[in-house]
Amino acid sequence: MSTLQRSRPTKVAMAVRPYRPFLSELLSFGFVGFVGTVITIGGANLLRAWLGGSPVTSVVIPTLVSTGTSYLANRYWTFRHRDSDGSGREFAIFLTLNGIGMLIQVLCTGFVYYTLHLHGGIAYNLSLLAGLGLGSWFRYWSYRKWVFTPTTA
């Protein structure tokens, strides 16, 4: 060992290592979520403003497109190190949980539009962001728990 190199204390090195896979997974999930957010918000605004779609339908259609993109990116990138039985069970659970996440988004958008009667573009986009934030929290938690399970030894 060179006198110029400093060794890292063992306790610090051991304490940092368990968090690295989690942080990597969280950052990857965040990037996939960012792409899904761009798809959802861009598509929702396109459908609502340019094509005259209803605020709820305008959220559902791009969210379905985002769902397919997110599944592929999460399965083959974010959670690639986790088990997959390849039976379709994983995808079915993913769709179910994503449906709940989409329901959270739709409820936020519908509440702002129909209950609060805020029909402007800013209110619409803020409700989209709130719904996406709450839905994303639910999705990350549920994907880790039920879809992309840890590998077994």
C-alpha cells in the first residue's frame, strides 16, 4: 500500500454499502418516473387542450401509455436484480397496482376540476403533479413489496 493512499475505516465502509443498492434503485425508479411523468403530463395536456378531451380521460390514456413504458424500464433496468418468475403474475400485479396509482391521479384531478371547480391550466397541471406524486409514492412502495421481489438464494 502506498503511503499516499488512505484506507477507509471498516465501520464506515460497512455502513455505506447496504444503502448503495437502495439509492441506485431509487434513482433509477426516479428517472423512470420522470420519463413517465413527461409522457403523462405531456399527453394529458395534449389531449385536453388540443384535442378537447375531458380532464379525467386526458389523464387515463397517457397514464396507460406510461404504464407500459414504466413496466419495461423498471423490470429490465431498475429492478433487474430482483426475481421474475416470467409467468405473467408479475405483470398482472404490476397492472393492478398501477391501476390503483392511476386512480389516485384521477381522484386528484377530478377533485380539483369537479369539486373545487378550478378549470384553468395551472390548477389542472398542479392537480396532475399532486396525483403523480402521491401515485408514485404508492407505486414505489408497492412494486418493492409485491412486484419486483428480492432474489432468493
